[in-house]
Amino acid sequence: MSNYSSYQSMLRKIADIQYASAVLNWDQETYMPSKGATFRAQQLSTLAGIGHELATSKELGKLLHLLSTDNSLSEKEKRNIKQSLKTFNENKKYTTEFVQELSKTISETFQAWHKAKADNNFAVYAPHLEKLVTLKREESKLLGDFAHPYDALLNQFEPGLKTADLEVLFTDVREQLVTFVKKIAAKPQNNDAFMYLYYDREMQWDLGLNLLKQMGFDFESGRQDASSHPFTTNFSPEDVRITTRINEQDINEMIWSCIHEGGHALYEQGLPSEEYGMPSSEYISLGIHESQSRLWENNVGRSLQYWKANYPKLQDAFPENLKSVSVQSFYKAMNIVKPSLIRTSADELTYHFHVLIRFEIEKALIEGLIEVKDLPSYWNLKYKEYLGIEVPDDSSGVLQDIHWSHGSFGYFPTYSLGSFYAAQFWVQAKKEIEELENEIEKGNMKPLLDWLREKVHRHGKFYSAEELCIEITGEKLNFKYFMDYASIKYSKLYDL
Amino acid sequence: MSNYSSYQSMLRKIADIQYASAVLNWDQETYMPSKGATFRAQQLSTLAGIGHELATSKELGKLLHLLSTDNSLSEKEKRNIKQSLKTFNENKKYTTEFVQELSKTISETFQAWHKAKADNNFAVYAPHLEKLVTLKREESKLLGDFAHPYDALLNQFEPGLKTADLEVLFTDVREQLVTFVKKIAAKPQNNDAFMYLYYDREMQWDLGLNLLKQMGFDFESGRQDASSHPFTTNFSPEDVRITTRINEQDINEMIWSCIHEGGHALYEQGLPSEEYGMPSSEYISLGIHESQSRLWENNVGRSLQYWKANYPKLQDAFPENLKSVSVQSFYKAMNIVKPSLIRTSADELTYHFHVLIRFEIEKALIEGLIEVKDLPSYWNLKYKEYLGIEVPDDSSGVLQDIHWSHGSFGYFPTYSLGSFYAAQFWVQAKKEIEELENEIEKGNMKPLLDWLREKVHRHGKFYSAEELCIEITGEKLNFKYFMDYASIKYSKLYDL
């Protein structure tokens, strides 16, 4: 066996363990009965420990060092080795005990969050979250060598991203987007009462599957289930799972979670399965992942063209609610801009204020400027400041999101990055794909999916996020594209 | 850490891996999309390899040898060590490569079986099954030291059981049961046409959950899903999964699979969770496991008392089908004895002819007297011989059961053992539980469940099957109890 083949088989074994954990996690969030939690936490911790031992083994280290000077490798192989060596060196900073402790704490915190959210009781969650935050601070220290302690955590989701970069970016958000949203607020609001009539669960479910099919989601390589927080996970590019959440009193939840998670899923299904386990079969970063979900959700899904193709199906399914509502009214209703309490149901502009708030909180938390016990009041203060709204209870406030219970600190900013990348890619897609918007209006999503497969999906981790953005659009991430998109679309919608 | 604690933590780690595999298997049979199969096979194979390495590690071997002479241990601890040492020595006979090859071949054969059964095409399945049979013959050899090569495989499911014992037992089945069933066949048959009217899927589902709840199934420690072949699996005593299969044209499938798998599940939920990973938290043997499902399914579920408690619910759910059918007629219909094609829907008497056939086929296959290619014709011949029926196609013939695709050779005989143990336990339960049948008629299953918890479940693997049987009933397994049960019940039903 060549060195490269040995390396491949080691990486595949590590991937097998990680994907097995993903199955256990998926089950935990979809089907697992409540009392299953304790032993599940232990099982996940054991798998995490074994995965970590394999990922930091001497054998792998030796091979990687040998291969890193092997000039006979192809360019793709070289990039795989470079990426794997980077991951290896990062993993080496952790002890197996730390990895297992983190895994177990995450499972327990996740269970506590569920209960706390259901009972509107932050106190149930707080001690677990405290333990987790302590571990994350520790993790940031042991990763070392970063200008800001939060950088180490950001780097896990968006390699290379710095707190300083985000501060510049969010200054733009604050200055440009806040001003723009204020202009909108001065205008009369559109009607969206019909979005909140009774929409039958089963009918919604079938419609969601129909939208996914139209996007090109391959149901032989994936499926959709229900969970309390929609998510995408995968166990290989040939088994991609998404979840949705259906609210019979609000058609929005199903629509946006289906299209959003569908966009994530198309990226996973488009990664080369023959490279299973290799960096060349992995997504680049969460920002790029989110660019795929946001492009489908916002640039496609919140467009008039998309609903010209799909609104008749919706009207057929719910004639009592929608027969007298025109597609234009539906389009306006789904694009209402208005500060609101819940991030996942926010409009595509004020959405970024939610992310901004979490960025500021996380930074302060990791720096140690605030503590877990201060979170509810700090949260409520920020919502008043940026969104002008009172938070009525913790369930719809600080407890609304699952991420912290997963130990995902440094994750939220990638949501905004995703939207900004999406806007920049979208401009390029419209340039390169003939009659793109007409095709969407005809319900033909294939040209767009083909373009994304070609430009993004098939490359795995060959490019960094920055390289990919330059490769596709000729320049680095530029907030201007998002602001232009927002300003053209919403000036028309709100007659600015 | 004491030696015993070190041993416990090693066993728990092995259990974590095995239960993680169980989650992947459960998903494979319930929700996994078709293309997920290839990488799932690889992931399961990796987990099997890691599990095997841990289960045969030098460290564990050393500890077990030390502990096996430690007189300070309690009786339960000593039995755990004895059992673990036995398992360790058996595991040592396998190489990791063999375990991984077997795991991968099983996943592939399972997929092929699914396709072959759906398409009625044995040829799709045959090459995979051939590979698997070759591996099982090899396994029988490497396990060595058995009077008959089939003994080695039996021993995996029913420790201590011998081919020679089964030959004696099945001679009784042939002589006594065949004669008895012939007497029944001479009598006029009861009507069961109303069992095959239209029964709505959702209504059936809800009824099934209701029956499970009444039995004492804890839905916080388990759940039911749908699969093509009903089964029970567990990821700890606090997460027990069962599946059912619903046929809208036949109410029997749901009823019997719910009660049967429910019986298995109650055993798993009754194992002591504080002993997770230890033999003291494991079931004794498949025969004893099956005694729990059969006792609930047949001795309880096919009794008039049980339906006096539950038939009104069924009538309420399906008035069009059942309003003019009395509980006596329903009881007679569910106990029709008649040779049939499909094992899982056979009556409780001819059922054992199905097992007998599989026993004879497996024995011949493992001995090398027949080959995989001969299976369909051999199968059809046996069905003609023992059940007097023509097999119309392989899907309802040799392809009907999942077990061989799982590599489970030596498994079927435990189904008959289970019924025979159940009959023997049932006699004892009626002696020891006051008014047992009256309590069942009132829908109160608690006294029976408490008795099973006390007599069977809580002990884990402390006793062997034979020891347990003696402990509970004062004697070894005795076919007489089953024959008595059958003869009293069916003489009344068929007016013999």
C-alpha cells in the first residue's frame, strides 16, 4: 500500500467514527426517547474519544509528515495532505480526556436546554452551560496563538476568520443596514395575516417535500424528518438528513426551513462521494455552507420568480386561506421587514441584528467579561438596543437557540457571512447562467444547481473560503453585494 | 481504581461501541435512504473492528484472569467475570479482519435481500448469501471443539444448546404436534374473513401503542417505528426500540407484532440499567428472550381474557368491520390453526413446523450437504412435506425472512424454544399470581409484568437458561407443558 493509500484508509476510518456519532446525534434530535439521554451522552463521548485517538495517532502523524514532502502527489492530493496536517496539529492540542469531557458535557447541556426551553426555566440550563463555557474558555486557551481568545473558536467554523474582521463587517451592518431598516420602518407595512391561518400539518409536509424535489434534493441519498430545531447532517454524501419544523398556525416555518436546509443538503449531496473521509469530500467552512442555504432560501426562495413557479401549488393545497391572495401579495408578505424576537423567523435584513447580538454576547462571554448567570439580562438589554423590542420570557429570548447547548460558540457569525457570500455569488450566477430568473420562474432549478455543483460543491475543501470567493467572483467577500441586493429589492417592495 | 472497576469501565466502553452499532442498524432498517447502504456497511464494519479490538485486548484478558481468582468478589461479580471470560475466550478466536469482513458482508447481504424480496429475484441475493454462508462455515470451524459444526452457531444464540438436543425436541414436535394438527384439520374451520377487511393504518397504529402501554411498555425509555420486518433492539435498558409492520388488509400483522415485540421490549427495559455493559445487564439467551415475547403474544395475547379487556377498543375503532362480531368469534378467528406460507403469520401450532424446516435447512447448509443455489428448491420441497403447501414464489418462500441476511444461522430454533419455555413459565405464573387470568381480563397486566421482572428480567445473565428454568419452575425445559397448553386450548376451540 502506498503512503497515500494508507493515509486514505486512516482518514476513512476516522470519518466512519465521526459519521457514526452523527447518526447518534441525529437520532438524539429526532427520535430518541427522553430517558435515552444519559447513556447516549456516554456513547457519544466514547466515540469522540476513539475518534480523537485515531485522529492524533503517531502513525497518522508520521505518514502526514512523509507525505507533506512527497512531490509525486497531484495538486488535489497535496492540498488534502496540507489540510489534514493542519487538522492533525490542531487535534494534537487536545487530550482525549478533554474531548470526551466536552462531548459528554455537550450531550448533557443539550438535554438541559430542551427542558429549560420547554419549561421557560433558564436555571435548569445555567449550571450545564457554565460548565460548557468553562470548557470552551479552556479550549480557546489550549488552541493558543490567536490575537483574540474568540478567534480560536471562530477558526473552528470559519478557518482564518478573525474577531477584528467581524468587527469591521458588523460596523457596516450597523451603519448601513440599521439606517436602511429605519427607512423601511417609516413606510406603511404590508399585510401578512393570511400566513398565520390554519395550515394542515400533512399538507405542509407534502408541499415541503415537493419544494425539495424541485430544488434537486435526491431522496435516494437523503430524507427529511421533524425536529424541534431544523438542521442538516450527513453520514456520507449519499446519506444526507434534513429536518424541518411545522407550525400549523404559521406556514413560514415549514417553507423557510425546507428551502434553507435543502440548500445545505444540496451542498452535502454534491460533495464527491469517491473522496469519502478526505478533505476533498468536505465542505469548506460554515460560511460557505451557509452561502448555499441562504442563496436558496433568500435569493431564490424569497423571489417573485420562485413563487410564480410554486404559488399555484400552495393555493391548490390551501384554497380557503389563499384563493383571494395574489402571488404579489404573497411575495410582499414573505418579505415583510420588521424587528422580531426569534432569529430563525426573522426577515433577511433584521436577521443580521440577531447575529450581531450573539456575536457581541459570545465575545464577552469567552473574554470573561460576562458570566452565564448574566446572559438573560444581557440578552434582553441587547434586544432592546438593536431591535427595539422587549423580550417577554427566556424561552423566546436567550433560550431560543440550540447552538450554545451544542458548544457552538463562534458559529453564529457564519450565518451572516453566508448571506453576504450568497449575495455575491448570486450576482455572478445571474451573469453566467442564461435567463436564470426565467428558468426559476418556470420551476427549472437545474441550471442553478448545476452551476453550484460546478463552482462550489465538487471542489470539497480544495479552496479556502477566500480563495473560492475570488475564484468564483474575482474578489474577496464584499458586503456591498448584500447591501445592493437589499437596497434594490426592498426599495421596490417598500416604495422607498 | 480497583481491578473490578477497571473491568467495568472496559466493558462499558465495549458496550458503547456495540450500542452505537445498534443505532446504525436500527436506522438502516427504519429510516436510511437506499443509497446510504454502501457507506453504512463500511461504518458498521469499522465499529465492529474497533469493538472487537477492545473486546480482545491484552489488558482486558489480564484483568479477567486476575479477577477470576479474586475471592473477595460478590457472587454476582464472580458470575460476571466468569461470563466475560467465556466471551473473551470466544472473541479471541476471531481476527479483527474476520469480524470486519463478516460485518461488511452482512450489511451487503441485507441490502441484497431487501431488493431480492421486493423483486422476487433470488439470484440478486444468492452471491451475497454464498459469501456469507462461506464465512459462517469458516466461523463454525474457527470456533472449533463442537460435536456438530452447527453447534458452534447455535451456541452464539443459545449457549449450551446442541444439535442433538434439538433433534430430540423436534422429534417430539413432529410426532406429537403433527398428529394433533391433523386432528384439527379434520374439523370444520372457523371464520376469520373479518380480519382481512380494510383497517386504517393510523387507527391501527394508535391501537398498537395503546396495547403496548397497557402491557407496561415505558415510552420514555423506548419507542415504536415501522419497518419491513418487525424487530426489537436497544441502546441501553433506557432506550429500547421496537418496530411494527401494518397491513391495512390484515389486522393480524399489527396486533401480533406489537404484542410480540412489546414482550421483548419489556425484558430489555427490565434489565438493570445500573449494570450497563456488564453480563448482569444482558439477556440470558435468545430462547429466554423469545419466552418473553411468546408469553405475551400467545399465552396472554391469544387468550379470551386478553380480548375481553381489549376487544371493545378494537370494535370502537373499527365498528363497520367488527360491530356484529362477538369477542368469542374474534377469539376463534385469531386462533385458527391452518398450515400457511409465512412463518411470522402462522398460528402458534404450525409455527413450529416452519422452525423445524429452517432447522433442517440450516443444519444441511452448515454441514455443506446443500449449497445456497439449492435453497429455493429444497425450501419448496420441505414446505410440501411438512405443511402440505405449494410455495408460489421465492418472495413468500425462501426469501420471506430477514435472518440469514443478518448472518443469523442457528437463530430460528430459539423461536420454538421460546414458545416452549413460555408455556412452562405460564403454568408457574398462574400458580403464583393470584387471579392472574382475571386481572388480565380487567386489563391489569401489572401483576404479570411484576412477576416477570422479579423472576426473569432483573437477573440479567446471572443464571443460564437451564438454571433459570429450574429456578422458576423446578425442572428443566419440558415440551410437555407446551403440548398440554396446546391440547387443552385447541381441543376446546375445535371441539376435539
